[in-house]
Amino acid sequence: MAKTAQRTPVPGPAFIRLLARLAESNLSSTGPALSDRLSEWVDWTRAVTLSKALDGRLPAAVEGPDFDADEDAECQRIRAALEASIVQEPEPTKPPRRVVDADGADAPIEYTVYGERYLSLQRAMLSATSRLRGRLRDMLTRSSPEMARLAEVDALMEQTLSAREYSLLAKVPVLLRVHFERLRDNGTDDAWLEVFRRDMQSLLLAELDIRFQPIEGLLAALRTH
């Protein structure tokens, strides 16, 4: 079985720590300040729009259904369904067959099926979280002018950062391919494949947690209002 070298623990969210481990990278415990990093991602026109949303007149609340326990439970159900789709192995559960080459030798197991699965689950997470985030913002606008402002700012932040987020997360399957090939090439038997599957599952769950962080923030505001 392929062995992973022991490295200095990387600070930060589980998703970042997992990426660093799979990439066999030692990340510095110090990095650019959040304000400096955001300045690279937010152009001045977006910054002006955000400033106006924060400092301008409070928007009026609108009429509509209030947030309640049923809506809260629906959010948890959606997250649980996404988690279940990640941890549930697709059929068939057996490792993909090796292809026999012209010389009668087993060809290496390919990454393709796993890469396609990761991309499919990324799309499912993006679709579900985008719809959920928009629905929660609609409910915030019905709560009070202050909550309506929060909804406005969240919508602007999503518009501002979504392209950058998409670009960064699109690189994860590429990194995962490198990890897959490293384990496969260094493995002496098929036990490496189970190691890879666990790593891929952990990475997907950590990515789901990252994608749900804005939603958890909106939920916290709605629950306490």
C-alpha cells in the first residue's frame, strides 16, 4: 500500500488541510491578510457597489411567508441528501476492471470514472446550494430592513466571488487525478484504491462544508431574528 509522508499540520479549514495533504504540500502558517486577498478578488466597481449596500439607506422589507421550523428542516434535509450521495458508493461497488493490453498484461486502472463522479457531485452541490441560498435571502428580505440589507450584501458577495470560487474548485479534480496516479503507481496491490476512495470522499464532504458556510450564516440570522 502506498504510504503518505508525515508532514507538519496545516492550519485552516479541513478542506484546505486535505488539499495540502493530497498535494503533499507544506503550506505556510502565515499568508496574506484576508483584506489583501479580497482586494485581489474584488475589483473596484464591485467594491463600490458593496460599500453602497453597506452604507446606504436600508431597503424596505417585503411581504411573504416567514422562515419557520419546516424551512429549517428542509435545509438540513438537502444537506443530508448531498452527504448521502457522497458517502454512498455508486454501483457497481467493485473496483473497475483492469484493461488487458496486447501483451496480456493488466493495464493500470484509470481515473476517468472517479473524475466524472467528482464533477457530477460538484455540479449537484452547486445547484442545490445556489437555490437554497437564494431562497433564504428571499426570506431575509421579508424579515426586517436590517435583514433585507444582509440579503442584499450576500447576493452581491455571491456575484462577486462566485467566478473565483468556481475557478478554484474546478482545479480540485485535477489535483485528485495526480493523487490517484501517485497512489496507483506506488501501490503494490489494490489496497491503494480504497485509500483513494476514502480520500476522495473526505474531500467531497469538506467541499460540501465550504459550500454550506454562507447558507449556515443566513440560517443563523433567520433563526435569531
